[in-house]
Amino acid sequence: MSFSHLNSKNNPKMVNVSDKNITKRTAVAKATMFLGKEVIAHFTNDELTTKKGPVFQTAIIAGIQGVKKTSELIPMCHPLLINGVDVDINIIDNENIEIFCKVTIEGKTGVEMEALTGVNITCLTIYDMCKSISQKMMIKEVKLVEKTGGKSDIKNV
């Protein structure tokens, strides 16, 4: 098995995508996060406002920023012109939430890492903003649930 990020001397390289066609590409990542009853109990109308501000709204903005900064955080990711980012947070029961991050581009490479980064930064921001209430919160699962465009499409729902 050969890795596309290694050259013939097994040194790291950024993959050359210049010969690829520009196509519409999307990726959706999902995270589930345990907040606990103590944190969820503070929410009113699907939002919690702390001294740091509105938790979900702030976390969504942070997730969008994370998507845009992915190539600065992960060395082999290409800087991309992102067409759209949609972050959605849902309270799924009295202890847990789920977060989705959908990223769309027209480009030569996929946006899986951007979607995964966005969903993680959203979770970390929620943790940061709610840690004064409880430090028992836990990011339980992060996964890529959908990818379209490029060589192959996947759906891992």
C-alpha cells in the first residue's frame, strides 16, 4: 500500500491536485457529545447563555472558523476556497447533543478534513463555554457521515 502524502524517498509531500477536475464536493461530519443533565437543565429554547455569551451560536461561529483554518492546522490539507459551511446543533435528550457540520466547495480535492475539524471545534467551544457548570462533559463520537464528489461517494449514517 502506498500513501499519497509520501514521495519516492518516503518523505512527506502535499499531493499534487493540478490534474484533477473541478467538481462540486461536499462532506458532512457528525459528533455526539455528552453534556449531562446539569448542563442541559440550564438551556432555554435550545440555547444557553453564559457569561461568555450564547453557547450554541458562539460554537457554530467557531466551527465555521475551524473549517476555514483547517489547512493551517493539518499540514497536508490544501488551502481551499470554501463555498459554504452549515453547522447544526440538536439537543437529543436530557444529557446529549449532536452536532453536524456540512462543507461544500467546487474544487479539486475533498472537504472531509474541513467538516471533521468544524465539528470538533464546535464541540470544544461548547465544552469551553460550559465548563464552569460541569467538567463531566465528553465528546463521545466524531465521524464522517457523508462525502460526495471526487473519486468516490460514501454514506456512513
